[in-house]
Amino acid sequence: MAVMHGYQPGSVQPTTDLLLSHKHPDDRAQVASTIARSVADSLPFSSRHRIIDTGGNVHDVIVVGDQMLDGEGRVVGSAGYYVDVTDALAEHRQEALDDSLPELYAARAVIEQAKGAIMLVYGVSAEAAFRVLTWRSQETNTKLRALAAQLMEELQSLADSAMPIRTHFDHLLLTVHERISDR
């Protein structure tokens, strides 16, 4: 419990109350319950939760522990170890963001383009254009991004159409879901 919690080795006597006082308030009840079950059932325990050190820093930790027994088999304490996974979780979160953000931006861009086309053709606000897109997505059980991408791809056909742009766009918007290859 020493350095990770902010105490120098040997400067405090570890107790369950002191241990629980360093648990994140949202995790404290779960950890207390885990410890109580371990003592009651005489079983080892493990937990992933957050602690707050003496400096107020929050750490994500994994704790693995087992009971210490006296000569008669009574529980007199616990022994185990903490693994601070804060940096690993932060790296994992960042990698997940790095992997998904470009795709999210690309998806958002094509949706914004489709909204712009609807705004231009129908003379409506961005909010109304988005409602039109989501309505078609829901009505046709088609992913919004796929619908927007296909609409933008087929929008080029408006230039070659003999019928009025709005009429052609109406037809395009109402049938675009039928031509998406992977729904």
C-alpha cells in the first residue's frame, strides 16, 4: 500500500479502513463487498478499481490478494499486490480513439455533405435536412452513413438528367437504399 498510495514504506500501518479510504468513491462499496466476501468465504480475491493517492491523483489498479491465516486457520489479514494500469488504460483509450476518430470524421463528413445537398435542393435548415436523412435511414433500415455515401455517389447523375433536379433528387433520395451493396 505504500508508494502507490503516496505513503513511504513503513510510515503507516495498513488497515482495511485506511485501504478503503483511498478507494474512489464510486468504487468503494464494490471493493468493501469484495473484501467482506473474501473474509467470509475464506477465498482469494481480485478487483479492478480506482484508488486516490495522498496527492489526489486517481490510479486505475488491479488488485490480487489472498488471506493471511494464523496457526489455527483464522483470517488475520491479507497479502497480495497492486498493479497500476493507469498508463496502459490511457494508451489503450488513445489507441482506440486514434483508430476510430478518422473513420468517425469520414462518416460525419459524408453525412454533412448529404445534408448540404438536401438543404440546397429543398431549401431547408441543417436540422431539417438531418431529419430527412435519419427518416430515410430508419424507414429503409439502412445505416445513415451508407445511405449518405450512396446518395453523394449518385448525386452526380443529376447533371445528366432530363427531368427537373428536384424531381430527380426526390427519386434518388427515395430509392438510394436499394443500391447499397453492403447493408
